[in-house]
Amino acid sequence: MKALSIDLGGTHATCAVIQDSQIVASEVVDTDSAHGLQSVLPFFATTLCKLAANSGIHLSEFSGVALSFCGMVNTKETRVTSTNQKYDDATSIDLNAWSQSAFGLKLRIENDARMALLGEWYAGGAQGFDNVVMFTLGTGIGGAAMIEGRLLRGKHHQAGCLGGHFPALYNGRKCTCGAIGCAEAEAAGWSLPFVVKETPGYESSLLAKEPSINFENVFRHAAAGDPVALAVRDRCIRIWSVNTVAAIHAFDPEVVVYGGGVMRSADIIVPAIQSYVSEHAWTPWGKVQVRAAKLGNNAGLLGAVPLLSEGHAVGVA
Amino acid sequence: MKALSIDLGGTHATCAVIQDSQIVASEVVDTDSAHGLQSVLPFFATTLCKLAANSGIHLSEFSGVALSFCGMVNTKETRVTSTNQKYDDATSIDLNAWSQSAFGLKLRIENDARMALLGEWYAGGAQGFDNVVMFTLGTGIGGAAMIEGRLLRGKHHQAGCLGGHFPALYNGRKCTCGAIGCAEAEAAGWSLPFVVKETPGYESSLLAKEPSINFENVFRHAAAGDPVALAVRDRCIRIWSVNTVAAIHAFDPEVVVYGGGVMRSADIIVPAIQSYVSEHAWTPWGKVQVRAAKLGNNAGLLGAVPLLSEGHAVGVA
């Protein structure tokens, strides 16, 4: 299958020409999510047409256009249903009409966490499994679930994709989502500085000398033996582990794949979560595998192929 | 539809003749779950045949036999997959062969929490909704989920039905399931005495004079103003509320139904959980309704009709 694919993040979008599991050509387009989506659509059109031409592929050869979006979407009706201060105009844009007009191709849209799962399922860390949970650890914690080869979507399109918003601490920190004690509010990029500064001994920690606190410096100082960094690192790993058990108990997967920028420390994180899950998840049928994602930033782009294939299936929402 | 229905609990089973949403006749059979299932099957056969005859219904008029089982089951293959010290011999019994031989009818089996959901969906608190989460609060916390009119089952038949085993406290009490800090380990019948006895002031509480601690006396003494009972009651309600948010974030329901013996205090519990959910669940589409179950112990029996109907549908697992 040949596909055009757009992976839309907060500050830039990657436009790509996909052929099966290969990215034939790609180019990054700067965006400004506060400024909206409508104004950058013409740049996506120009870029994708240029990439297709340079690849020697006529537009009529593509099966469609896939858009990975950083918000909640209704895939069946090809529209954005809810945004969170990123491209807030997207809910009122007819994206399929834009795609038909720009390329003569139909467009399908999916949430970015689900697109990453589709990509890893098709060509990455979840290949060979039809029951998958994926988490992305970054500024927030993204989640997605697939059961028996189908993405879990639900009535209001949010099933499975709030995996960072299972509670880890019933009386914990208020989350940006409105809930309390979510895994994301206790162990993600945005909440990490609060957690570090509340940890006893912070003032004398190496982390107190950092201009900003992030997972890179927490893992680096933990490796050097800084007690505050160690305590925070181990607490974060524990919260991710507990959250993984929650997702296993909810969705009954064979494999849980972890991606996102924090996975630069996958060599520490994956074995620790695997060990916790093997000991504590209630899975009398066997053991769930914990794996690192393989495709990095390409996962969302490569999700285009299964997303567009799904569009051809009968009865699939 | 006419159906024979068996709701199998730890100390007794209810055998019933069902016609649509009515229980035409029923009788309780004593069982001993430690003693196994095989030895009580003949009593179920005798009882159901007698009830059918007394109701003037010939066995050939029934669509089948439904069995609600207190353990994990494979509905597609009509077998018990995992037990927890109740009817441990059930995994090796060919229940469909037994039913064919005893009644000339096919049998379908489902987990008891899922059967209660089916019953409440068909004729109780979840009527009119196809996206449902159900919890039962008792000695443990049971859970089940329905998405777009289909029970969520998953690869290993455990999706959705471990709703009492989402974490509420990442560093909490060890649960009987093997995980840590599950809602069930913090706020269910079996864990309640541990929670009460660890609460500061317990020795001078009215609860210290009770021969055994249960939700009935916790709610009663809380209503009378006992500070320990109040603290424990409110902590339990908070944990159930947070757990409800977890299930909403996982399964995207329109309605969450609460059943089980603890719901004798539904007038306090349901409004408190509804208020928490309305404030804290991330549901940009609207508000999830929290409701009390309506059918009590009959829910599992009445689940027979949708379970056996499902067996006729094409492509339903």
C-alpha cells in the first residue's frame, strides 16, 4: 500500500510518503498549535505533493491520507472532537473535504497515541501480537489499546487512550485532566519538577543546581548515586509499573509497548516494569511481555497503513 | 425467550426458570465450593427439571441453560479457565456435555460480574445504554464492561472484569490477586477490618466493640458520628470514586452501575460517587451517570436472556 501520512505535533508536523512499512520520503513543516490548523493545511498540501512527485508516485496511486492528531477524534466521521490548547480550530474543519480537494484522496484521522500503537503493531515492537497496550512517556503519558486486532475506541472515542489517567494515588496531585492522582500527575514530564522539589533533601541534591528538571537529568544523577534523583527515578518507575498493571487488568493484552522520549533510558525502565508486571499482574494464563517501542517518531507515520486498511474493512468503526 | 438459569455463588446456587425479564420460578440449592462442582450438578438438574415441570414448560421450549460462575471463564469454548479456591474442579468439567445430557439443551457460561451487568443492561439499572461499566461491592469488588452493546472479554477472557483491581494507592496494601494497592485491597469487605484497625483512634471507636467489622456497622457508626467510622467510610467512598474514574477513562461508558451488598447504603454512596465523577472524570462529551443496580441478586439470573441471545448472533465471541 502507498499512503500519504501526516504526524501533527505541537510545534511541527512530519509529512511523509509511505510504501508498506517504509518511509519513502519525509519533510518537517513548522506549525504553531496556538495559531490553529487551518493556516498550515496549504503547507501540508504543497509538501506532500512535492514529496510524492520527487518519489515518482502519482497521487492516484495512494490509498489515502492518514492524519495523526494530538487530541480526541471521531475516526468514523473523520473529525476532531476535542482539543487541549492545540489546534483548537480543528473541531470545525472538514478534513476529508480538504484532502479530497488537495489530493483527490480520502483522509482518515486517528489520535496520536493510537496511531503510534498501529505503527508499532504493523512494523515495530508489537508485531505479531493482536492484543496490545501502548504507552508513550513524555511531557504527558499517552495510551492506547488494541483487542483482538482492533483498536479499542468506545462510544465517545476515548476508550483506551487515557492510559496516563488511571489513578496511582487516590489522594494525590491534581491532574491537568481534572482527575486526581493520575499516573501522569505523578510521573510525567510536566509533573516531574513538582515531584522532585517536594522530595526530602532536594535543596542539597544535584538536581537543585539544574536550570530545569527533566527525565534526562533525573536518570543521569540517579546513575551517579544522587539520593534524591534515585528516589524520584524509582518512584516514577514504580508508578509506571502500577499503571501497567492497571492497563493489563483493564485490557487483557499479550504485550505492553513503551515509547516516548523518556525511553532513552529503556535499558533501566523496561526490565524494571517487566519484573513488577511478572510478579504482580493477575494473569493466570501466563506473563505479559513488556517491550520498548522500535519505531521512535516514525510509529505514528507508519500507522497510516493499518489505519487506511481498516477503512476498507466492513463494519469497522 | 425461555431459559434455565443457574447463579453459582460460594455457598449456594440459585436455579431458576426465566421467561424474558421475569423469574417464573426459582429455588436455592446449597453447595460447598471447597467440595467442588461435579458433586452438585445432579442437584441442579433435578431442581431445574422440577421447576420447569411445575411451571408447565417442556424442556424443549427453552433456548438453553445459562451458568453464572464465580471465576474466569472462556465463553466461546464453554469452559472455566481459572478458579480461586471455589469449585476448583470446574476447569476439568465439560459443562455443555452435562447440560445436553441432563436437559437436551446447550449451555453458555459467563463470569458472574459480567452476568450481573448483562442482567442490569437487559432489565435493570443500565437499561437503554449500550456502554456500561458495572461494579459489585461486597467481600471483593467485581467489575465488568460493555462497549457498544458487546461485553468486553479480551484475548484471555479477563478484559473489563478485574475492575476491583485497578490501583488506588501505588504503595498500598498487597491484594489477594497479587497486585499492590488495588481498590479491593483498600475498600472491600475482606480488607475493611485491616483498614479500620489501622485508623488512628480505633481503640476508642465504637467499632472496637464490634465482634466483627463490616460495611453495615461502619456505615451505622458513621451515621451516629463515630470519627473512625466516618473517616473509614469517607476513605472507602473516595477510593470507589477514584476507581470509577479509572474505569471511565478505560472503557468510555455512558453509565456506571453499582451493585452488591454494600449498596444497602446506596443513598449515601451513589450521590457521593456521582459528584466526584462529575467533577473529576475527563469526559468532554458530557457526564457519566452513576446509578444503583435495580435487580439485586436476580441480575445474574436475568443475564441468561442476553447471554443466550448473544450465542445466536453471528461473529460474537
